[in-house]
Amino acid sequence: MPGRKALHLEGRSGDMLALWDALDILNGKWKIAIMCSLIEKKMRFKELQRDIGKITGKMLSKELKELEMNELLKRTVHDTKPVTIEYELTSYGMSLEKVITELVSWGLNHRKRIFKKRHTDKKNR
């Protein structure tokens, strides 16, 4: 396509390693959803769990620790009673905002496409 830079990863081990590194850090069902929830604002654990839906507390805790370990989010403990813990994306985590926004956009278009195809297939039966 004119104006688009093509990806040619075959034979370029450095690019492929970088791709595998990114996929390794963002792998799984929940990490990108967590980051998507935190793009707009800081959230507490239960807020995140409600926003994402269908994630267990144990899994959310595991994913938050991994994202923090990779410096994509920051965990802040406030000295209140009871203790308040907030999660927010770091500037490094926010560097993925365009990628996440594009994934959401692609997902919305994909859902429309698949819904349209299924609807058309049902009509043609």
C-alpha cells in the first residue's frame, strides 16, 4: 500500500526478538485490558476488577505484579485507614496508548465485520 511502511521481519533476528519481547510482556488475556482501563485514570483494585469484568482477584493481582515488574504501571500505597492502593500507567506504559487504541479500533471493526458476515450467512440459508 502506498504511504505505508511494510514489515519485513524474516531474516532480521533483532526485529523478531524485539517482537517476541513485546509479545512476551503483553501476553495473556488480561494485560492489555488492564492497561486499557488505566489509560484514562488511576484505579483501585476493585475498580479495575469491576471495569474489566470476569477476572478473578488472584489473576488480577498476578497480572498487576507482572505489569509493575516490567515498569508499565505504578502501584501507590496511600497511608489512609483503611490503606488505599492505586494503580496507574507509568509514562513507559502510556507509550503503548497508540497500540492499545489501534487494537480496540481493530477489535470494534472485526466485531462489526463478523456480525455482518454471520447476519448475511443466516439470510442466505
